[in-house]
Amino acid sequence: MNLTKFSIDKNRISTMILLAIIVMGIFSYQKMSRDSMPPFTLRVASVVASFPGAGPERVEQLVTDKIEKTIQELPELKEVNSTSRTGLAVISVALKDEIPGNKMQSVWDRLRRKLSSLQGLPQGVHIQLNDDGLGEVYGVVLGLTSDGHSYSEMKEYADEIKDKLIRLPNAAKVVLGGEQSERVFVEFDNTLLKKYGLTANKLKQFITSTNILNSGGQITVGDQQIILEPTGNFNSIEDIKNTLITIGSNGSQLIKLGDITNIKKGYIYPPEQLVRINGKDAISIHVNLKEGSNITALGKEVDKIAVEWQGKLPMGLDLIRTSSLDTYIEDKVDNFVVNLLQSIGIVLIVMLIFLGIRTGLLIASLIPIVVIMTLLIMYLMDMGLNQITLAALIMALGMLVDNAIVVAETIMVKMEEGIERYKAAIDAFSELWMPLLISTLTTSAAFLAFYLSPTTMGDIVGPIFVVISIALLSSWVISLSIITLFSYLFLKNPAKEEKKLSLIDRVIKNLKNYYKNIILVALRHKVKVTLSIFLIFIVSLYGFVFIPFVFFPDSDRNMITIDINLPEATKIEKTKEVVSKLETFMRDSLQVNSKKMSEGIVDWSSYIGKGPASYDLGYTQDEPNSNYAHILVNTTSFGVNNKLISKLDKFTFENFPNAAVKIGKLASGGGGDPIEVIVYGKNPDKLSAIAESIKLKLFNISGTKNIKDDWGPQSKKFLIEIDQNRAQKAGVSSQDIATSLATVFDGFKTGEFREKNKSIPIVLRANTDQEQSLASLEALNVFAQGTGKSVPLLQVATIVPKWQYSKIKRTNLKRAIRVTSGLKSGANASLVTKELLPWLENSAKDWDKGYSFEVGGDAKKSAENMGPVIGFLPISGFIIVLLLIIQFNSVRKMSMVLMTIPLGIIGVVIGMLIFGTPFGFMPFLGVISLAGIVINNAIVLIDRMEVELTNGRNINDAVITACLQRFRPIILATFTTVLGLLPLYISGGEMWEGMAVSIMIGLLFGTVITLIFIPAIFSIFYKVNYKDYTFNESLMED
């Protein structure tokens, strides 16, 4: 089917289809989802196992090891990492990248069944597999702050606000932070219990047997079945107090539970998480976006509710925003839309300047039509607007006009030859549809490796392939239908008389004349020129040594994150004290105010004991720990972040010597430390010694900061060594001792109290202060749970202080200690690693057998994410080769095109060095896209040489004529691509800067080199001799 013939003959149908595409495209744009990044799959889950009271080594040996070996049975497993600490094992399970997202749930279900049937675990170990909610981002965060109100008052209002937010059409989940777990405490005095002949265990039995919520079955009355519901469950605190306890030798006496115990409602101690906003106690409210919804719309809905509730709250309670991913994404999307419009404007101007008003407008009309058509198809494919898809559109702008330029130029040439407009348009389709399709597909195929990559980074950048393919194929369709129709309708037959050249035509003519002189010299010395180009390419590869490497730049969000880790087992009150001191410094010295500072910190929120729900792709919530705090700091602008980080680094270094404080910008590539060394071995002491030597080496390398290992310093524990002989003589068992200790220090659950829709655990504990000391431990009495008899603890046991490692980390069942380092402003991870690696390799020779190291950080992330892409490049290469063979049916011509691919590297290296931008994943993406564009130029040149030979020119003239005829279109396509990327370079942020530079400068040099290299290598392959060649000046006019 001839698209051009159909569009001209059925021009009304073509026009209606075009209008329908435009209208539906504009409608689709308004309905498209908006987010920071495309959706991606996290192939990770965590297994959490609690083993109360056990030290890290016991947890590792008795719990972690068994769970890890069970996990290892999964054939889909990629890596398993574990942390064993006091009373808790946390195991991270990572699946292979090849596992599709729709298959993961079956893997997790299989693992859950394996864990539930796991044998040999100590009694009391509880295992939980967390595979839900990973990768979810709670981008909109509110904070309810209190000034003088109790926590219960705050919680009541927070629950009501949460209920309101969860009803929003764009909200998927709403969770609260800083929520304190309620308990009903039944506190007893062992001495008093002994007086009545009671024990803690007997109290527990009375409470449990009274507080029931069981069905009594059903009774048949006539023809009806009536449910029997026994009463007895606790509905109020008074019900618990009025519980009757039998006492006396024969159980004939009754006493109320409230008469012998103190019963009260309270909160669990120590709290799992404390939240402070701008130094005030608070509850945070985190809102998660529904999949496929618009986060900016969600933000507006939340703002509306926040304004409504602020008017209802009593004085002293305030509802404020603490994290606003919606406004950041709205700004980024708006900026990218502006960049896209600027790029469209730039390309339009270039078209008008190079081609004149009529032809320029005709070709430029392709751009908005293709962009709208691409948006329509994206919407139908359920693809939203984000930084990746919008950047892909910007990248495609310069490429998609190539088809229209070639089509319009071919029609104009045919009309100049006297062919009637209708026939010229139809003949142009017959001549161009296959070469343009091949050219489009080869350019698209260059991006295929990113789409095929199974990694998370592949999920993120894979849409670039889809969007560019849609845009280029849309350009091919529109160029051969609508542009040919417009050419038929609006292009005039050229006048017979010679027309006056415009300024740009004269400039192009002069440039073409210079190019002619250069190409004649190059063809006379074709072997030297070709060898020189290859030599320049080899030298440029060496230039990579001088380019710093950054796998992924930090986020350009106006936000700083602070992670504080105090020694393991530090009380949460001490962590809060450190946070308060840091908050005071921020408020007094760094916070923006009307008098002193106009740039700095706007506000902050502190999460003590447990981090917040994930508020950005660059942050992941960790397991709770009393020694940990995370502070989210909002700043006036991204530009002030480095200055604030330096001041905060200095303050924390001078004031918190025992704390590991990590301060930095939000990470874009999923977080983590840029420098990481993992050491494997068996003996914890030797691992610790090796880690210390690595930390010392890193300390002496310029640019490093926040150097630490993930095991931390050793902590103390008290070993209660029971003398079984004495215990038996005293009438107490090991279980009695353990129960007495647990009752005093932790208490134990005896049931649940139901209040409205809440279920509150009832905890039975000794009536002592919540905080205990070594002196109170030594004075503790142990009670026999069967008889109520008591003996001093020290009479039956000895308290032995011991040191232990706070955490034991393992990777793939091997003990592993990670030494990590941050980077000072301006420092580079690749240079630090380059200096560290030789020292590591030399030091490892002196380590004992069985000890080894692995480099992680940016180096590992680069290998894991770029490796699969590189692995799929042969597939892209094979498709390109196949398409070239289809196009040219010649191995030599196919080889010539492929040989131009590396030539763009020359410009990339020069651009990186001139602009001082580091190489990384995004510039690597630019190199791949550059290859597709350079291939396009080579195809255009060689295809024209074939046409000239077919038209009867001798091979010498055909080569030169093809170069001169394609000079203008190639230069025009280069200018449109390079200038179209300028807005992305200027205002796209650090993430896109390197990619824009690699394409722009790489294409400029690649185009110049291609215009010389292709004719030279063609002449070598086809043995074309230009030694005695005389140029025919009439070729300049063809």
C-alpha cells in the first residue's frame, strides 16, 4: 500500500485522522499519570526473626544460619544478606534479575511455606517474611505537631485525619509515624502475691481464663438457630480491676484483681519510634500514591484536607507539610515540558533558517504532530509522564525531523527535474519508504539493550527505547503520509529563472565548498586519513583515564538527609538527646529567618529509633533500632545543599565523637555509599582488625569522610550463670529464674483488652521502675512460680559481664564486614577506589587463608547495572547488522556503517573533558544513543552513493556527489539534535547533564568525522582511485 497515494487521494480522510490524533493526543496528555520515575520492580524481600534475649552470636548460630540455608534452596536466589543482633535476625533476600515481576509472588509464597515448616529453631522464635510494600514511596508527608498537648490527644486527631486521607481517590495507603503502642499494664508486687499464696503465672491464668472471646455455639429454638455468646471479655479497665481471684488454701476466698495489683493504661517502653518536627513532638502522616495515578493531583487533594483540618485543630496543634515529592515532581515535569517546548522551538527556528519559511514550516509541522501522536500512544500503553519519558522525547526531537527533511527534499528535487507534484510525491514514497524504515529501526535498535536489561536500572531507563521507537515510527508514518500531503498541497514548482540565494544558503554553499576541498584531499590520501581517524579513536579511549566516574548523580531535590548511628544498645533517650542538640544548632545557625538568613534550612523532621516510611526512591526504611535516627531536612534550594552539608559535617564531627553521622544529598540511584569494601572471613576479631586497617587507609585518602564499618564497636552484656545445685536446693528452676527476670524487666502478655475498634495487649509485670540498674539486678529476688517461694538472685546465679559484637553480618552464608566511606564535595569515587585497590590487593596477601575482599559501592552498582546492558548490546548489534544487510545487500557497506559507531566516542571524551562532567550510567546511555544517530548519517551517505551509481555516474563522481548532496541534510539533522538538547543540558539537572554533553559534543565530532571517514573507507573498500582525479565543478550544483 502506498501511504502517500492514499493520503493524497483520500485527503479528507487523512485530515480527519490527523485531527482525531491531535484532539485525542491533547486529551491524553491531560489524563496521563505523572511521577518522578517510571515504575520498576524490586526483587527483594526481608525475613525478620525475633529471638528475645539472645545475643548476636546465638542468634546467628541458632536462627540466622538455619533461615539462610533454607533461603539458599531457592533456585531464583541471587544474594542473601543477614544481620544478627541482640534478639533479632534480619535477612535480606534478593532474587535474580531475570525473574519477572509477575512470577515473584509465587517465589515468596514458596519461601513462606519453607520458613513455616522450618524445624530445629529455638522455642519462642517468631519468623515473618516481609514481601509487601517494597518499593512503595510515600511521597506526601504531613506532620501533626504538639505544643502542650498529650500524645493521646494528638493520636486521636491523627487517626481522624488518616481516615479522611485514605478516602482520597489517588491515595493507596496512609501510615502514621511516631505511633506509640498502647498497653494495659497489670503491675504486681511479688511480696504481696506471696502473702496471698499467688504467683505471676497464677495471675496470668486467671486473667486469660476470664478474658474470653469465644463462641458458645448455637441452640435450636423452634425453627431458628440462635447463637450463644458468653460474656467475660474485658471491655473497660474497670472490668479488669473487678476480675475475681481465688485465694486461700482451698480457694474459698475471693479478691478483686485491682485490690492486689495496679492496673493502668500506658505506652510501651522504650518506644519504637519518636517523631519530632522542627523540634516539637509530632506524629507524621505518610500518604502513598495509587499505581498509575497522578501524584500532583494527590498533593492538591492532601493540601485541601490539610487546610480544612488546620481550621478544626485546637490551639497548640498544627498540621504542616514535611515532605513534598508531589511539588518536586510537578516542578520537574513542568521544567521538562518547558525544555520540550524550548527544544521544539529551537528545532523550528533551525528549520526556518536552513530551509526557508515555506519548506521550514512544512517540515517543522511534523514535530508537534509526532509529539502529540507519541503522547497518545504512550497513554494507550499506560505510560506516564516522568523525567525519563520526557527526556526521551527531547532526545528524539532532532532525530525525528530527519525523515521529513529527506522526504521533502526528495520531492523538491523531483519537482526541479520537471516531474509533476503528484507523481513526485508518490515516487518519493516508493523510493524512500524502505531506506527510511531501515534507518528508523537501526536507530531504535541501538536503545534495545536498555529495554532488555532485567535490572532495576533497566526498568527505569527502558522506557527510553519505547518512547524513541514510538516517536521515530510515528515520524516515519507522518513523513510518508501527512508531510507528503502537505508537500503536494503547499510546495510550489520551482521557477525556471535563477533565484537569489539567501544568507543561510550562501553560508551553506561556502561551507559545502570548504567541505569539497577537504574531501578531495581526504580521498587522495584515504589510507592516511582512515588510519589517522583510527589513531585518534585509540587516543580518545585513553582519555577516559582522565574522566572521573560517577555511576549516578545525587538527586537535585532541595533536601538533605542525616543518618545518626550511636553505639549499639544505646538508649533511645540518648539518641533523642543527640538529635535535640543537632536540632538546636540547625535552628540557631542554619534555619532561614527574615532577619539573618535568606538561604538555608526551611524545616526538618526527625525520626528517632526508626526511619520514616520511604519518602523518595533514594531512601529505604531500615529495621528499627534505639541507637538510630534519621533527619529529613528541607532546604531553600538544591544549590545551597553542599554548603549546609559542610557546616553540618563540621558540627557533628566536633560534637558527637561516638556517633557515626552520615550527611548528604538524597541519592538518585537507590542510595548506598559510594565507597565500599566487603571483607569475608570466619573469625570476628580478625575481620574487625582487617576492617580497622582499611578504615585507616581510607582516612589517609583525600576526599573521604564518614568512614565506618557496619559491625560497629563491641557492646556489653550480662551473662546470668545459674548454679543448678544451688537452684535446686532453693526450690527454683532455670525457668523460674528466666520468668522472674522477664517479668521484672519486660513483663509478658496475658491477653488483650478491646476498646472500640482497637485491640490493646495486657502486660503483666512486676511493680518496679521501668529502668533498671546493675544494683537492682543484684538485689532481685527470684520467685518459684509453683510455690511462690523467693530467693535472692545472687544466691542461685552469678552475674558475669562480657563483651560481644553488636552485630554480625553475613553475605551468602559467610561472615562479612563492610567498610564504607562517603565523599567530600568535589571528590570522586572512581579516583578513591583507584588509589585504594592496589593497597587492598597487596594487603590481602598477608591475610590468613580464607579471608578475602570484594569492592562494592559505585563500582559494584556500575557492574551490576551496566553489565547486563553491555551483555545485550550484541543483540542490538545483530539486529542492526541484519537491517543493514536488508538495506544494502552488501557485507562491505554494512561493515562501513558499523565502523562509524565507535567514532562518536572521540567527541564524547573531548566533551567530557571540556565540560568537566563525569562518566557514568547516563552518559553511557548517551553513547549508545549517539551510535544510533551516527549510523543514520552513514546510511544516508552510502544510500545516496548507491542512487548516484544507479543513475549512471562514474564511481569517483558518485562518491563526491553523494557527500555534497547529503551535506546539508546531515548538517541540519546534527544542528537540530544538538541544539534541541541544549535545554536539557542547561536546566535538566545533573542527572541529564552528562548524557546531553555526550550526545551533543559526540555528535558534532562524529558528524564531521563521518563526513570524511565514509567516503574515504568507501574508496578503500571499492578501490576508487583519486590520484589523478579532476573535480567537475558542475557537481556542486547537482
